[in-house]
Amino acid sequence: MIRIEQAAWDLMVAHAERTFPNECCGAMLGKVDGVDKTVTEAVAIENAFTGEQGARYEIRPEDLIAADKAARSRGLDLVGIFHSHPDCDAYFSKTDLENSCPWYSFVVLSIKGGKFDHANSFLPDPDQTRAEPEPVQFPGS
Ligand SMILES: [Zn+2]
């Protein structure tokens, strides 16, 4: 289960709606207690994909390392990655799976017509062959 607190959630939705119709991405910071995760802060990260960004995102390794450092400096963990699917449901795509890391939660926000619609979280396996849905709780859900 991953629980996203209000301030983090507000930033994630605002970032996803602002970057529409492109995909956005970012980091989720918080606490991990076994399988229970709490996201207390979110950080917007620039989509570094050089092609058409309507259905792709890419995070520079150095941006992810910076997010990890920022988390540690505040006594938090890098809990996961979020990104948006503009005018598309919040599923975990083949590309998402190929670019995943098994130790993070991946939250996908569906943005339809520029407004938040729904969100899902996924836990990719170490082989990057499948991703299990992870229960996600956010304000209003
Ligand atoms: Zn995706």
C-alpha cells in the first residue's frame, strides 16, 4: 500500500496538469515501513525525453540521484517515481516496464483533457517482465 499525503499529491497533480498534453515525471519522497509507504513530499523532474513527449518520459540519472540525495538529507527515502499519461488510462505500459526499477513504486496519473482523472500504482518485478498493481491511497480517493 502506498499512501500519498495532501501536499505531495497537490504537487503531483499540478505538475501533471501543467505539462499536459506532454507526459510529466517526478520523484516521491517519504517513509517505507515494510510494504507500507507514505509519500510526504513530491519533486517535479524535467522530462528529458528528446522526442515527442506526449507518450514518453525519461528521467536523467543525475536528476534521480539529486532527488535521492534530497530525500536522505531530510531523513526520507526515495519511495518511487510518478509520471502522467495524457488522455490515456493509468496503466503500466511496455515502455514503462522496460524503464522500471524493482525497488520503487511507480504511480501513473491519468490526465484527461488537461484535468486529473485517476491514478494507479505499480510494483515492477526484478526481471522487468511484469508489474503488480499496488493499492494506492491519495486525497479524494
Ligand atoms: Zn507510462
